[in-house]
Amino acid sequence: MLWRLLLGMVLGYAAFKVYHKVKGSLSHKGKAPDAPPLGEPDTLVQDPMCRTFIPRREALKLSWDGKDYFFCSEGCLKRFRRVGPGASTDKEKS
Ligand SMILES: [Zn+2]
């Protein structure tokens, strides 16, 4: 008769563990460690050279004529420095 009691305890313990695992994984999903904090949305900025959208905090920033421009890579930033703003729109808008 003792084994039935033991089996019940083991099953109960297993169910308890599974419950906690599920509960834990659900609550972890709500706040991922590298998600941006609430109230500070990760705004996307557009690279004027290649027109890629990048998160603002990852973009390279360049101040030009009192205006801020954002770039996906140093290559785009250097190209922009060479040709200046407006040069990239010439080709596509004819
Ligand atoms: Zn780019």
C-alpha cells in the first residue's frame, strides 16, 4: 500500500514541476531580456543612401547642415559625406 502513496506523491510532484515550468516560461515570454524598455520605443530611421530602415540606437549618426542623418553602415556614411544630401534621390525620382 505504501507504493501507491509514493506514486501519488511522485505524480503530484511531477505535475507541480510541469505547472511551474509552463508558468515560468509564460511569464518569461512577457519580458525578453533584450527587449527595449517600455516608454522608449525603438524608432526606425532611414538610411538616405541605401534606404534601409535601421533601429535608431544602432544607426550611425551624422549631423549635416544642422540636420541629423542616420546610416546603416560606415560605407553609407562615407558615401553620404562625399556626395551630400539629395544626391541619392536624383536617380530614383526622375
Ligand atoms: Zn546603408
